[in-house]
Amino acid sequence: MPFTTKGKVASGLGEGRKYISLPIYYILLTEILGSNPFLGTLNIEMPASFRDVIRSCTPSQIKNVVMEGREFGGFYYWLGRIRKQRGSSWIKCLLVRPHKSRHSDNVIEVVAEVDLRRTLDLRDGDIVEVTFNCGEDSWC
């Protein structure tokens, strides 16, 4: 059963683009998303920690990978969707929480095939609604 919450758009650390553009992550995210991801993430501050979300909504997981002697950190992910406000169209996305994250526990990163800030006309502080698809590999 899907889990829906609201969250606030927040500026990130500027590293989403860097990580998504790394071949290992780009290939993984393309495979999971089913299309090429936009090179950047949208950070959402949720009212609960990602650990609370995990307890009520089982994620899928990519474990750490060592390739050519370099370790690439794994991440939890949920297939999901996002919209700016009730009544607006949903956009399919991946809701991601890297195992190694410098964000506070209530921040989730959103990956989509489009620039969500531009497509949804978002600014820091805007409220969005996100739906996590719990423990399933199909879109909600």
C-alpha cells in the first residue's frame, strides 16, 4: 500500500548532479526509472525521518558496490510520484536516500527524468506531496 506525505523543497548540497552523472549511478538509476534521469536531485524535507518511512514503507535497496578498487555507496529507493499541489498532475519519480548522506535524517532526494524545480515551478520552501510505493517494483 502506498505511503503519501507532504514535504518542503530545500536547497541541497549541490552534489546530486555529480553523483547521478557517474556512470555506475547513471546506469542504475536509468534502469530503475525506465528512462534517463535528469542530472540533479530535488531535496525534500519531510515531517518524519527516512528511518520512520522505512518502518512503515519497505524500500528497495542497492548495496555498496566496489568497482575498479573504488567503493560506490548504496542507497534505499522507492518508486513514487510527486506533485506540487492537490489537483495537479503527478510526475513519476524515484525517492532516494543514500546510505552515506550528509543530509539530516528527514531529507529524501527525488530523481526524475525532468528537472522538477523547472517543471513544477518550485522554489525553496514550497510544499509538495510525494507518494512512496512500498515494497513493490511497480509505479503507484
